[in-house]
Amino acid sequence: MDRIFKNELSAQAYNKVRAMIMSKELEPGQKIVQDKLAETLGISRTPLRSALQMLEGEGLIVPLPKKGFVVKKFSDIEILEIFDCRMALEGTAVRLFTNHARPNEINELKKLFSPFLEGDIDNSEYQQADAEFHNSIMKGSGNGFLNRLFQQGNLLVCMDLIGLLRLPNETLPEHMAIIDAIEKRDADLAESLAKEHLDKTKQLILKKMNE
């Protein structure tokens, strides 16, 4: 019973700290002060340590040379590597999704962005829709191994931590064009648009690096 209780506390601590990282309450590059964090969460350091070990395994935090952890901060090179991986995996996923997606699955993609077609766009809400869009295509590709590679690489989690690199008014038309190609069952176009969509952000990062 004690072990079950400890595991539950560790799971709760993991979920809470993870949420703090994703919401930027714990910012990239910020050192995690374990005593203070344990006090904030109302738990002892033992379940917190277990939670931090899980988060380290996910790559969301990194150990410091002597002691403790810091929230992962991605370098420009790492972001480029993430986009290279995404282009390879998501290009294939979009092609597969286009070939056998059901009409209701395509409609769900449309619904994700319909709230943003008119009026002001809330960046945090748009980022959630963006992540769900890419995740839905990956899951709907019908290729379990491809999806596992994507999920195990935590590629969308990485993107959540990095945040929006281009404004919604730039990427929204690109998302809608991809959906339109999927609806028309044009797998070549859908794959090309998906890769182009990701490559535009990659080029923006390269430009920033060369400035």
C-alpha cells in the first residue's frame, strides 16, 4: 500500500511539474530548486525526485554537472534537427493519411482551425490546435511504427517548449491548404505542402543563425 501511495504521489508530481514546464511557469533554462518546488506542490522530495527522473527521461529537464536539474532550453541547432526529423516523419504520415483518412477524420482537422478563420487569434489556443493537427495526422496515418517513432521522440512536446516560431496568420493558410489537398486525395500535393510548411520555419531559424 505504501508503495502504491508513493507511486501515486510521484505520478501526481510528474503531471504537475510537466504542466508547469509546458505552461512556461518553469521557463526554459530555469534551475529547478527542489526544496521550493516540493513546498509549492505540497509533497516531500522523494516523490519529486522520482518525477524529475521521469521528466529527465523525456528530455524535458537536464541534470546539472554537480547537483539538480534545469529546464531544457533548445539551441538553434537542436531545433533544426527537430524540424529535419519532423519533415521526414510527417511527410510520410500526411501521404498515408491522405490515402485512407475517413471523411470524419478530415472534418476534425477542419474543426481545429475553424475558430481562427475570423477575428483575433489567441496564440496559446492556436498552438494547441497546431499540435493537435500534426498529432492527428500522425495517429491517423495507420502506421503504428511511424507514430511510435514520432511520439517516442517527443517531437511535439519539443515544439510546445519552443513555442510558435511563426505567426498564426502565416501558418493558418498553410494548414488549410494541406487539409484541402488531403480532402482532394492528392497525396503528392499534401506531402509537398506539409514539408514546405515545416521547411519555411526551418529557413527562418537558419536566417536567424546567420544574422
